[in-house]
Amino acid sequence: MLSEQKFREELQKFVEQMSQNKWNWQLKENGKYARETHLETLSSGKIVSADIHILYNSTYQVPTLWFNFFENNGAPIPFEEVVRDILKIPESEESDSSLRQRISHYEHPILGVLYYNIHPCNTEKIMKELKTDSYLISWLSVYGQQLGLRLPDSLKVH
Amino acid sequence: MATFVSFKTYLDTPFWREVNKRKLHEWKLDETPKPIFSQLSLCERNSDHCRLSLSHDSFKPSNGNPNEVSISGNLILYNTRESFKAAATTKSLEELMKTEATKIWDVITTKTWLQTPHLLSSFTIIAFADLKKFHYIYKTFIPSLKYPKNPEQEIPSLSTDESSLLTYYKRTLAPVFLFSKSSQEPLEIAHLESQVNPDDVLIVVADPSPNPSSAGRLVKNVVAAVAYLHSSWDHCNVISLRSSGSIEIKYSWPANADAVAQNVVPQCSGWEQHYSADLSKQFDPKIMMEEAVNLNLSLIKWRLNPDLKLERYSTLKVLILGAGTIGCNLARGIMAWGVRHISFVDNSFVSYSNPVRQSLSKFEDARKGRGKAETAVDALKEIFPSVQAFGYQLTVPMPGHTIDEKDEEQLEKDVRQLEDLIKNHDVVFLALDSREARWLPTVMASIHRKIAISVAIGFDTYVIIRHGIGLRKDSLSEDVNSEAVPYSQLSCYFCSDVTAPGNSTSDRTLDQQCTVSRSGLSMIASGFAVELLASILQHPDPLAAPASLDDNITLLGAVPHQIRGFLHRFQQIHPSVKRFEKCVACGDLIADRFQKNGWKFVRDVMNSPKHLEEVTGLDELQESVEAIDIDFDDDESVVSV
């Protein structure tokens, strides 16, 4: 578990570290959350912008990943495309896939627009199994992977 | 030929939400340009364009970020589609382009850019936002000057180390600066004026271009400014600075070939194509709810079983006979499963005892004495505006409720209407408050092969029965040795009766007529009935789902024939019972007689329920009960699963 203050400290450290590694993460709302956005090509060839946020969840006291994918005109891409092209979960996959179980669609707590998030109920357990120097980098190496967010090689967690 | 990567605007839903908010509360009818800001990422690789991205925070300047370059622009939001169209005619677009080009040319000719290089780039978005339908149209303009004409480009390898340039950029966030080859140091762009030889300096431009062999359009105006400042130069060396993978480009042009008069603004380009967006799903409350309901179901599907057939709920038409406590709860349950078409039949009115028990009526409905069906329909629509709900104030004809000759015309109509309703729906719930009211719908549902589910409650007991599909005679050849009783062979609500339904309310005192039950009972029974339907519909062939407690039989598990519960012991059983040949409701002879005589048969039954017993031969059976020892072989007629 992570206190909110600790989360903010870690977030700041994380953003700096990512920035040095040419990853465009930014602190938003005075360090309340961090945002990264980049373009992503779907299987149809369509290019969409990915919007990924790290927010603090005060119930579970862990970071949570919020994300959505938009066409250039601002419309979010359909859920099926998120599943197929971003999360890359095959139709036939067993239903106990951990991501399948934990993905939800809620109003973003700050933006008020529907975003996806990965439910944090399992985060603490997973984090306990990881030896970490940087909490957020370890955490993102698990959760970001599912969104195709590869960490810079120099920051890979072993 | 030198190439420059053009821009493409990427907006997101939070951007439009912010536009909605500001338009409604702040700008209102004000059409003057509003300042907006975009952060262009210097890390982009995966695109054919430079990305001009805008989000909810684009309405205030950013603090700056070492992996981005900020540019500022204007949003012109027109009040009507017509004024947008007028602004988007070729002539208007050219005018706007000229105005913006002139601004940049002024920045160049007055040398202002040497102090404020940010001014070399700008953008304008013209847009219209229909805040009723949440439709948006917009077009972006990012001016780039065609000056000097026809430059050439060469890409040598980088003549300096990009990391020192990035360090300088991180510190100053200067979008354009110099790198002196002699001192090997970055310098402010203002030092360009005193340079004599173009090969002594590198002009460094923070560039969002993702292309490894071409700079972005931002660089074009910088080259224009350099060529204008040093009219004797015929080339310059530019570093297109990116977070990684910066490139060096040598631009050259015929010297003095473009000795333009100072007061002639060069040609300009930079309009993106029109884009439009329909964000009703994101912003229209009614559609948002629809989407949220659907998405919630998709998540169930996605988590539970990808093969779950949600369309079997969303396309289903359900008829609920009886808009009382059970009918209301059934409607709420199926609505949450995605059923969109729900019809109620009820002939009574909301009374003061109803609202606390019925989930679709309120005090006011009782005070006004509104019809139950109508009240339930309105409440459903209030809860979920996208539901298609219909109410019918109709009296279901009942055996034993004798009818006068003068009412026969009405009876004929009622019978026809009820039959049409049953024909036009896929599922019939029998949630009427008396036994005999369930008779005619049972007959009709069986004839028209509908899923019919009877739900009934006592004081602390409940029963849910799904009636056999279709006529008994049509399915006798099916395998009857199987453990699971085929759907077509399941008994109806009346099958176990050896007397015909009569007027159960005629000889009763008031307290017996009134259904009194434990108050949680209706929710329990309705809940089970809803889930029984939900499971049946997930059988590969719902109309052939046998009675079975095998939890692999459908994607949602078992599909029992009956669910009988006893609240005083919190106990529940799931018997399967086969159809009774001589049944007074689903028996073949009854179906036959109804199909032949229609409403007249119904009239005869209303006037004398005994008629049913005569038709089915039940009377003979009753007479023989005394004489013959009937062998009720449990294994044959009742299969306990």
C-alpha cells in the first residue's frame, strides 16, 4: 500500500525518470495524476491517440491505470477495438484472464468522461511479489504491459 | 525538393466536453477567437503527421515540458452551422489564411521572431458544436509560408551531439535556438543576426515530426525567417530536434531568386481537411445511459463468457400479464438484462396498498387512481428512457366469470387482442393474481409456441413454472427416456389439476381475495423467474432447452422446469413434471377446440368451467377415480432432478 503523499512523491520521481528516457509522461493538476499520450496504429491501419493516466485510488491505496483511445475527431474507439487491437485479448480466451476480470468503464474522476480502468483490487497482492526500487516502475511493468506500454530498456524490472 | 511533414489535429472527448462547458457557461454567443494551446510531442514515432493534440487542458498555457513544444492558437467557435459554413467557403478560408500569413510575415520582417521565436508558429481552428445533438465539425489551419520557393534538402549525418542540445532545450524551452560550430555551444536565436557565414551555425528547431527523413512544417517558417533575415544566404543548416533521433538537414535555395518586395506576403498553405464527430454517445444523457447499460452487459459477457448471446435479450419482446408486484419486479429484472421491449397487460388501478410493494408505482399514482399498466410503463420509461414499454388495459377472460350476452362483443375483442399480443411477443410471463386468469394465456402461449413462465406466490411460498413449448402431440416422438424432460414435454401451471379453474374469488371473504404475502417474496420469486428466462435464452436452442439441473446445459447454468420455494424454511426444490394429456389448459383437445371455435369456446368456458372437463375428458377421469385404482407411477410422470 501507498499513502497518497508517497504516491505523489513516487509519481514525480517516475515522471522525471521517464522523461529522461524520452517518455513523455507529465504531471497534471499539481501532481495529482500523470498523463502520457501517443499515437497507436490499430489492425485496420487507423491511427488513434492513446491517453493513459496514472491516478491514485484512495480506497485501495494503490495507483490505478485509466485509459482511453480516441480517433482524431475526439470520438473514442469502440470497446471491441480496444479489446482486439489494444489489449489483444483473443475472443476465445478463457474467461478467467485476469485482465478480462478487472477491466471496467467508469467516469474518469477528474475528466468526467468515460474511461477504462483496471480495477485495483489485486494490485497490492501483485506488488508484494515484486521486489521494487521504484514502486511505480514495477507497477507499470505489470499493468502497462497489458496496454502495450513497454518500458524503456534501461528501466526494465527483472 | 525539400519535404515538410504536415500536421493533423488529434482531439479527444475531454476536449469537446470542455468546449461544451465553456460554450454554455462562459462564451455563450461570443464568436471571437479563444486562445488555445497545444503541446506537440517530440517523442512521436508512430504517425505520418505531426500531431497537433488538444485535450481538456488546452485552454490554458502549459508550464512547458522538455519532451514537448508548445504552440498557441485560436479556436473560433461559430454559433450556427450556417456561419461555420460561411467561414469554410474557399474564399473565407483564403482570407483567413492570408490574415494569418501576414501576421507571421510581420513577425519575420520586423525581426520580432529573434526575440520571440514562438510567434513563428500558430494555428487556428474553426468549428461548430451542435450542443443539442452533440455533433461537431471543425477545420484546422496551421500556416506555413512558401518562402523561399522550391528549397532543396540534403540530410547529412548529425554534426553535433543531440544530448547537449536537448539539455539546453530542457533548460530554456526555446523552440528555436542556435548552435555555434566554433564555440560548440548553444546560443539564443537572437545571435543569428550577426552571423555572416551560414555554415558557422546550426539552427535548432524543436520539431514534432515523426519522420526520420523529413522535418515538420514548423521548420518551414523558420527557414523562411532565416532566408529573409540573411537575403544573401542560399542555404542554412537546421537540426530538427526530437527527444531521440534528431536529424540534421541542409536547406538550399537559389540565392536572391526570391528577392520579394518586403511588403508582399508570400503564399501560404496549411488547411487540414474538414472533420466531423458525433459524440452523442459520450454526451447525450439518454444515449449515454443506453451505452452504459450495454457496456455493463458487454462486460458481463466479456468477463463471464465471450459466447454469451446478449442480442437474445436486446431483441426480445416480453409480455407481462399482470402489472402488480410480480409484474413490476419482473420488468425491472429483464430490463437490466438488456430487454428493451416490454408490454404490460392489466385491468386494475393503483391502490394505496400498492406503491410500497410494487417497484413501479408511487403514492401519486394511487392518489390519482391511475391504471397499473400505464403507471408501470411510465415508470419504466422514467428509469430508462430508451426502453420501449407498452401498457394495455385489458381484462383477461376467465373461466367461471360468467358473461352476459351484451358483453360478448367486447369479449370477442378482448380475446383477439390478447391473442395478438401473445403472437407478437417472444415471452409471456403469467403474473396475474388469480389462478383462472392464467388459463386463457396458457392456452394461447401453447398454441403459438411461446416461452411462457408462470410466477405465483402465496403467503410464504412461491412457484415458478415454465410451460411446455407448443402442443403436446407435436413432440411425443421425442426421446422420453432421457433424464432431462424435453421443453415440449413440460407441464404447465394447470397440468397437475384434476379440476378445471373456476371463479376462485366468488365465495371468498375480502381477506382471502387479497393476496397477502411476505414482502420479500415477490422479489425473490420474480428474481428467480427473470434468471430462469436469462438461462433459457443462453441455451443453444432456447425453445428446446430441456428441464435440467446440469449446470453445463446453458452458458449461465441449469434450466429447471419448476422452482418451488418455501420461505418459512428458506428452502427450495426443483421438480420436473411432464405434461398431462388431459390438461384443461395445455391439453391438445383444448387447443383444438380453441382453434376451431375461438372466442365462443372462451365464452362457453367462462359460463361453465365444467365445459373444460368435458372437452378434455377430465370429467370421465374424475368419475372413474372412485372405481379404478390409478397407478400414479412417480417415475413416469414426475422426474425429480
